[in-house]
Amino acid sequence: MSISPDQRITLHGFNNLTKSLSFNLYDVCYTKTREEREAYIEYIDEQYNAERLTNILQTVSDTIGAHVLNVAKQDYVPQGASVTVLVSEGPIVEVPTDTFDENTTAMPESVVMQLDKSHLTVHTYPEFHPEEGISTFRADIDVSTCGEISPLKALNHLINSFDMDIVTMDYRVRGFTRDIKGQKLFIDHDINSIQNYLSEDIKNTYAMIDTNIYQENIFHTKCRLKEFELNNYLFGYTKDALDRDSQEHITKLLKAEMDEIFYGRNINNSNR
């Protein structure tokens, strides 16, 4: 079904199509010592705390045309945070404006924004290799909408909001809606790749590959930074503090880690 940008289909009732956009974003860092790992996690916790994540999702909500109704956020000790934001496709009157902040034991940092039959969520996961000095920060984001609002409008903002090395994206249109004659519509817009909705700057920054199942309205795109600069992966010092052999060894470790994340499997790499 081909639909021009200015063409609108008259529907029978509400648009029941569910459009879901999921991200996995990865930041990789070399943290050889325990002190470096702890400093990196502290830095990540500050950079992506509940307040910052809430602001990011607030902008996402504005971008896709949704309305935030209420916010509840919670920071954890020693690290992590949660946020729940109630959102609707249209404005609703008599909405409570209370915001709740609570402290409890340590948990992963997460954010949930609930829309009218739709939702936005963020979960963050810092972790590290037990022996090789590699630390990885992952942020999982889901934007799922019903009705006229589209999560694809949030693509560029979300990628630009997280300074990440690898991004994987999945977009799927589920269910069906009907036109006024009762004909089922399983998709209401043209798309052959998530890349269609990415800015030129992002396309120039990342190398990308697609795996799409067109007949099922399932689209998958993986992105990896084209440029590698070792200084961007060292925490608290620069490569000038390392001899050439150390620079080469750390570079191989980092690239092997990113290879495995990008291709989604363990690789028997002799560089390690």
C-alpha cells in the first residue's frame, strides 16, 4: 500500500495500529583498575540520572506530539534511578501535578512514560568484564504508540541525546485498523528502512546495516561509529600516558568488544 505524505485515510473509529520503536545504545570504555571502573560508573550515573532521563523523554513526548500528565521519579543509593511519567495523546483536564521522590536500595536506573494505550521507557545497565578492563554502559529505550503519533519522529533526538558507540534499533507495526468501508489496514505509512528517518549527520557518523522483514512490517537497523579515537575510550587520562604496545593492546580489546556487541555474538578473537 503506497501512501503519499499528504494523503490521509478516513478511518472507522480510532487508529488501532501499534507502532513500536526499540533502541539498545552502548557506550564502551577502558577501565583497567577498580578505581577507574568506580569513577566511570559514578560518571555514567551522573550523566544519565533520573532528572536527565526525564528531560530526554519529555522532549521525546513533545516531539511525537504527546502530552505529559504527571511525573514520579525516584533516585537510588548508591546509584540508579527510576521515573514514571503519565502521558496522553491529547490534553486531559483535572490532571494531578504531584511529583514523588523516594530513596531506596540500589537498583538499575529506569524510566517509564505511559501514554494513552502507549508508553515510553528507559532502562540503563552499567557492567564490566571481570578481567580485561572493559566497562560497558547500555541504555534500552522503547517508544510504543497508538493513534496518530509516531515514534519515528523521536529517532534523531534519542540518538543525539546519548553519546554512544553502537546503536541497534527495531521498529514494528502491529495489529490493524479499518477504513470507513471496513477494509483492514496493517500499516498507515510508507517505510522500507529505519534509515529513511535518520538525519544526514547521523548517517555520516555511523556505519549501518539493515535486516528487514517487509511482509511483517518489521525493521531492524544496527549502527556503529565510523571513526575510532582511543582517547575517547580512556577514562581519566589520554593515550599519551601509554606506550605504543599498550595503546595497540587496548585498541584491540575495545574493537573486539564492539565487534561482539555489534554482531550480537561472541567472537573467537586472538587479539584478546
